[in-house]
Amino acid sequence: MKIDISKIFQIPFVFILFFCGCSQQSDEKINKNNDYTLVTITKVTKKEHSIYENYYGKVINNIDPTIKAEVQSKIIKTFTSAGKVVKKGEKLFIFDDSDYKINRDKVIALKNKLTFALKNQENNVEKNKELLQSNFISQKLYYSSVLELNSLVEELKVANSDLKIIESQIKKCIVRAPFDGVLDSPLVSVNDFVQVGTPLVKIISKISSSIHVPVNILNSDIYKIGTDVIFNFKQTKYNLVVNDIKPSLNSDNSITLVVKLPKNLFIPAGKNVKIQIFKTKIINAIFIPEESIVQRPSGKVVYILNEDIVHERKIETGVSSSLQTEIISGLEGDESIILEGAGFLTDGARVKVKIENK
């Protein structure tokens, strides 16, 4: 039997055409069923809206962060290191107090001597008073003993004052942290001899900080003491106020708004931070998320949802605040507009609203 080889090759070719045709019909069916864009929507409403303006300020510590020596002596021990967190009253340095203790012993000895002499002179005055009354001594001799008594009293007062000063100096030979904070790099080390007023270390305070914000003097009528301020730091929102307004030291064309930070909110001094200061309030305003607004060649537009079809509408925008933009014209205040996916749409496009998982 003779086999037609050409017919054998035709059979696989027919199968290939069949499967290609099925695949094409399947793709057309999928495209037809998925001819939409997945979106989310938001409802447009009229409401009262507060406008805040963004500014940058610098964190200022209200406490002098430099700890200085209050006595003249040699450093014999230090407990400081850069970045160390310290509590109020914690030891930072120990100075050599041996000379002060020697002086204290001298003053104590002098005080004891004066105390004994004073008691003895008091007895002499009492005796001289009796002798004066009996006319055994003159008034001059009696008053001389009284003057000597008064002199000893004053000398004893001086000795007591000197003792207090020396005891204070001995106490100051141990330098302690004046408040909670974080240490900067030490400015001195062990065996250094320091004078009174020598800087020892800087400590960054965790309390009593404020933000100083320079603003144009033309806005001085807008910002008053008590103006609301929003400050976001480490994912926490703080509602603050302007506590003080000062003239700027660097410019005649600006003023400085002082915003006190909450107690125990630790921000390093000198850090630049962003804050939002209340500017004005708009009644019955329409504000929509910036994400809903799409820039087209013809201008700014939004997409309004009508069942599963969107319609493009041109809008005019006003001020922006906190990722919200004011709509001056183009919306009435009761529409549902596209939020996510707006940038992929055109007028008349079919959409499907994404259902958020709760």
C-alpha cells in the first residue's frame, strides 16, 4: 500500500490551527469580561475646613546645656561619654578636694578657738560689770571689754561664713547632672586642672525645649499668641499653640514664633523640624484628596462615578492643606469621585470599585 506523505504532514498543521483558534477565542472572551479599571472612590461633601501653612523651625533648648566647673582643682575621676543618658543628680566628674578639706580643718580650728575665747570674754564682761557697779574699775575699762566681746562675735561670724563657703566648694568637687539629658562629647579628661568657669561637658536637655519659627513680618497680623499649631513627630501628632512672638535677631523683615514642646519630648537642640500653623478657616468648603485630581493637557480634572461609567469633569482648585485641595468650581458637593486609579482613566471608561477588606 502506498502512503501519501503530504497528507501525514497536513494532520499536525490542522491541529495547530484548531488550538490557535481556540486560544484566540478564549483571549477575546477574557478581554471582554475584564474591560474595566479597578478603582476606589470617595464621597465629596461640603464642610468647615481649617487651613494650615507649613513652616520649618529650629529646636531650641531653654536651659544652657554647657556644664562648667565651679571650683579650681584637678579632675581625678570622670563618668562621662558621648551619647550617655543621665538622670538628674547623677555623678559626672569628681575633683580633688584635699586642699579644700585642709582649709576646712583650719577654719574649724579657728572657729573652736574663737568660740572658747568668746565664752571667756563673756565671763570677763559680766565680772567687769559687777566691778563697775562697785566702783572697782572705770567705765573705760568696762567698755573696752565689751568692745573686745563684740569683736570676737564678728570674728566668729566670719569663721562660720568661711566654713560654709569651703563646705560648698567641697560639695562642688562632685559635679552632678543638673537635669535629665544626653551627654555630648566631654571637653576635659582625668588629670586636667580646671579653673572656675571651665566648660566640662554639654548636656542636651530632655525638657523645656521650644521650636523657633521665623515668619515674614507681613504675616504678623495672621499669627497671634495662642494660634493653633500641629506638630508631627515619630508618627505622633501633637496639638500645640504659639506661646510667644519675638523680633528676629537675623532680619528686620521677619518675626519669630515660639512654640513650646510638651514636657519630656526629647528632640536634640538645633534640629530643623516641620510644623503646621493655623492660617484661616473656610465655611462650606469642598476639599478633596490630591490623589483624585489628574492633570491633563486641558487642565485639572476629576472622574465622577455614574454606576460603572466615569465622566471626566474639569475643575478649578484653590488652596491646599494636609494633602487636601480646595475645589473652587466643577463640583457641587454630593458626587462620588475616583480616588485610586484616577490617573489611568479617560472619559466614559468602565470601572469596578474595589471592595476594601475589613
